Amino acid sequence: MTLFAATGEDGGFHPPSIAEFFPSAIFFEGTAFEFNRIMLVRVVAAAVLIALFVLAARKAKLVPGRGQNIAEMGLDFVRVSIAEEILGHNARRYVPLLTTLFFAILAFNITGIIPFLNIAGTSLIGLPILMALWVYVVYLASGIQKFGLFGYLKTNLFPPGVPWFLYVLITPIEILQVFVFRPVTLALRLTANMIAGHLLLVLCFGATHFFFFEATGALKAMGVVSLAAGFGFTLFEILVAVLQAYVFTLLAAVYISMAVEEEH
């Protein structure tokens, strides 16, 4: 699966499909340890992210250089604009979690536009589910730790100030929201955006390859249009990669805040 995956080996234009996200195994095929191209992309993204922060930390100075300054700006963005803005005095406890989520998701998202990688590590739902479950466990554990099990359930499932007879309608909705909708929507939103972005890029650059190298006559000129669209969507995909990392981390902070605040 390459940047021009939409062009088939037998010629002609072949639109991208969901099969893009189920590549053949590189090794250990058919086992629980099967390793494929998307897993390789994730390993590369994680290794590069860790290496960048290690380098920035090892060369840290009182007067930061360019690399250290960029790293500190990113860390301060998560700490101030997300953690402290949403969690207030509780922010310090959750800054490591939120920082890890933001930069990990950003790294896995951005691989979708990196040459030779060309697919987001978050475009297969397993990894987004794992991150959503991490948030799920943290906000449940935080709420139970603060209020106790029954206190947490009472606070979240029986909102104060509501007439008792309305709990018949409200409590089932709150159960679904707290225990199902929050983690599910976190994972689905991230995955769906990365899938859509990848399919658009493959469509544009696959069409470009077809128009330039296989089409005849005036159709060749359409390659310029599809190429321009491809570059435009690439820039848009960078924005989406950053935005989805921000939204996921922001919602994680919101859910934690809702779990530990006194009233909803």
C-alpha cells in the first residue's frame, strides 16, 4: 500500500477501499503476534516521538535553544490550555496523562502524510480504543477515589435538583453516557477522521498517477487538478491531525473534571 495505492497493477483507476486498513502481515501471519504495516508505522512514530523528547531533555539549558523551546511550548500548551483550563487546581495530577495522550495521538495521526508511511497509526480502531479505555479507567477511578463507589454513582447517575420521578428517564441516559458513550465516541471520532483523511489522499494522488501516466488526450490535464487537490488535502490533513489530538485530549480532561467535581 503506497501513496498511489488507488492505481491498480493491471492498469486503470481503482478507487481506495476499506481494505487499505487491513494490510498483509509482515511476519507472524495468522498468530496473536501478527505484525503488519500499520503496526510498523506506530512503532516508527513512537520511536521518533520518544527520541525527539529525549534529545530535547538531554540538551536542556537555562536559555533554551530552538528544539528545547519548541518542546517546552508544546508541553506548556497542554499544561495551560488544556489541563489547567479544564481541571483547575486538579490539573497537576493529570498533566502527565494528558501530555502523553496529546503528543502520542499527534504523532500517530501525522504519519498519514509522511512519505513512505502514508497512513495514520490511529486509522485502525484498536489503538484509539486502547487510549479511550485509558481515559475511561482514569476518570472512573478518579471519581470513585474522591466520592467512593456509591457516592460517585449517585453524583453522576442521579443529578441533584431533578424531581425524583424524572430519574426513571434521566438515570438510564446517564448510565449510557458515563459508561458507554464517552469512551466509544472518543475512539470512533478519532478513527473516523483518520480513515476519511487517508481515503481522500489516496484518491487524489491515485487519480493524479492515473491521469498523468495512463489517461490519454485532454484527460491528462486533470492530473494537475487532482495533484493540487492532493496537496490541499495534505495541508488540511495536518490541521485535522493536530485538531483531533487536541479534541481527544480536551474531552479526556473534561470527562475527568466531570468525575471529580462536586456537582454537575
